[in-house]
Amino acid sequence: MLYDMKSLKNYLVKRDVFQPKTLDDQTVFYVFRKVIKEEFGNVGIEKLIPDYYKNKTIFVKSDSSAWSSEMWLQKDRIVRKMNAELGEGSIEKIKVK
């Protein structure tokens, strides 16, 4: 049985299953929009626009200080929800411009 598990692990490593994947902006933005829609509805999608993703930080544009404040208040929950979909540690920060 132990031999079978080692074989399975070697197979998965060779198949690149456990290797961390690099995230592209579009994937991060898709998940961001999905989470924002769950939290704030369609208005949130219109008011909070992802700008770019770099070094585990997503930069978001807001069209008003009220939405910037709301984003700041909810950022930890949004990061948790995004990491649940993208993989733990994929997003560390959200910065609002």
C-alpha cells in the first residue's frame, strides 16, 4: 500500500498537479467580480473596477470615496473569499485607488 501511495505522489508531481500556478489578471479579475457581485450586487461591479494584479495584490479603482470606504471595510472578507476560489495565499492585499 505504501508503495502505491509513493507511486501516486510521483505521478502527480510529474503531472504538475502540486506545482503552484501563476495567476493571470483575467482569472483574478473574474473571481474579484464574482465575489463583488455576491457581496454588493450589480452596483458593486459597476463601482469597483479591478485595475491590475501584481505581487499577490489586486488594485481596484473606485468612482467614489463611499465605495472606497466600503471596499476598505470589507477587504479582509473579500480576500478570504477570493483565496477560497483561487487557492490559499493567492491574494494578500486589496488596494483601492
